Amino acid sequence: MGYISSPLSGRRRVVKRGVDILGSTIGLIILSPIFLVVAILIKLNSPGPVMYRQMRIGKGKQPFRFLKFRSMYTHLSLGAGYGGKEAEQLYAQLIQSDQNVRKGILPKIANDPRVTRVGARLRKTSLDELPSLRSVLIGDMSLI
């Protein structure tokens, strides 16, 4: 028999939010030296902002600003304020190529030429996801 999830209510919701606040705060404090090192490495590796910002849809279908450490070259990144037509054309070529190892809604590009050397390491270790702790702290996301 499968597990059926249901929305948290009452005290459980308050406890969950408390765990999110405490966990993300502790994570941000403890990991702040890593944030600094990663930011420096990104800046040294390629020009552009340290963070990649994107609008995502969250709970209740509400949009929120999602932050990650930038792992791609800025001029080849998709999204508002990034690469533009050149990036869109390259992406279209990549998802139609043999480099696309996962077809469908969420394609995965093997040896993606848009990813920086530092970005490849960040992705491999999931360090590019650390700024998500900020989204947890402000309530846009939750720890799982």
C-alpha cells in the first residue's frame, strides 16, 4: 500500500515551519565560508553574476525567485536578462542532438558546453543548490 500525503495543518504546520527556519539559518551560518569560496571561484572562472536567478512556481502555484550559484556561462544561459537568442538557439540544438541523454520535459545534456569548469564541479557536488537555503528561510521553499 502506498503512502498518501496530506497537507500539514495546525501545530504540525507550525513545527514544520520552525524546523525550516532553524535548519536554514544554521545551514546558512555554517556554510557561509563555502558560499564565499564558491562565489570567488565563479568570479575567477567566468564573467557575470555569481547567482543565477529564475522565477519558479511554488506552493499554491505562486511564483517565487529561485537562486542558485551560476554554473553556466552567462551569455549561454536561458532566462530573462541572460543569453537571449544565441542561448535559445544553442539550447534548441543541444536538445535535438545526441548529447540529450534524457528526452522529454526535463532534458539532460551530457558534456553541456554551456557549463563552466567550476559549474561542472558545483553541479556534481550539488553546491550550486546551496542558495536555496535562503528560499527556505523566507518561506518560498521547505526542507525535505
